[in-house]
Amino acid sequence: MTHTISGRWQQATMSSRSLLGRSAPWSTLLLLATMLAANPQLAWAQGDRVDEYELKAAVLYNLTKFVQWPAPSYPDRQTRALICILGRDPFGNSLQAVVPTEAGEGGQVLIRRLQSQESIRDCQVLYISSSERQFLEHIFSSLKGSSVLTVGETAGFATRGGMIQIRLDGEQVRFNINLDAASQEGLKISSKLLVLARIVNHSNGN
């Protein structure tokens, strides 16, 4: 699924509207338009086209702006966040394209691709690939007390203990958020993101 973007703010808004569907709430469009407008390199990196995983890469990176971690989670003040991809990486070069090459306010955002669970507690954001679906419970158990934000798109990700599940419903981008899982790790998720999400727990569906 690929969508054409055509003026920076207008382009981002049009892209968000296309991906979310015309009936999407303006707050949803505004949030995702802000994500894309803040990263104009995304819109032009692939010949003025943004596909599903380019958008999801922008969403994953920008989640760092809508989550507050407890202070001990940042021992290195020069690093704003370490985003890790565990398992098969579906983003290709898209995630690297949206992350600024120079440190901005709050420090630099780094990307690390992991093939094992050995270093997952070092991350601030951990995207758990669908390739790791059979290990989810073990991963979540290993992360207890780490204040790592877990993100994925596997069906039932949030109800199985993940914090944020990104999913497509037709052409609409949706979020399932397990607020209890995030709160237990001391993470505070912005109300600007919560109003766009379906709040779930370990027992109320995927």
C-alpha cells in the first residue's frame, strides 16, 4: 500500500488523511500530520511516496515524544532514546530515514537492531517484530522493572502484555494501548496519544 504526498504541512495532512481514511477524527490526522511534517525527509526519501512501513516508522520514532520515562531510564543525558528492533526488521531503511542525523532537543535518538533478547533491557523503546510472537510472554517477563516501552503489531500484542500495538484497520491506523502495563513500568503516556487509542488490558480482546 503506497500513498502519494503533495507543500509540507498540506502534504503530511493529505498523507495522514489517505492512510487513516476520510472519516478519521481531526485529532488523529493532526497527530500523524505533525509526525510527518516534523520529518520532511520521510516524504521525499522515496520519490515523494510514503508506504505502510514508512508511516509506521514515523509513528514509532515519534512515540518518544508522547511518552515520559522515569529519570533513571536515561543514564546518558546525550541520548534521548535508544530504539531497538527485536527480530525481523520490517522497516528496511524507513526508520533510519526519519531519525535526525544530528542531536536535537533532548539529545540524539539511536537505533539498534537485536537478534537476541540479551540486551533488550538497555532500550528505551523496544519494537518486537511479529517474528517473535511465540516469545512475547517471556520477553515481557524479562523486561519487568526495566521501564522499556514495548511496541508491536502482532495480533493481541497489547492484551498479552505489550504497551502499544500499532495496527491497520483497512486504511486506518489504530493504536491499542495497555495503560496498566505502561504504568507498572513507570511510563506516562500523553493524553494526546491516549485519546486516539483503544485502551485494553490483559483480558479484553486484541
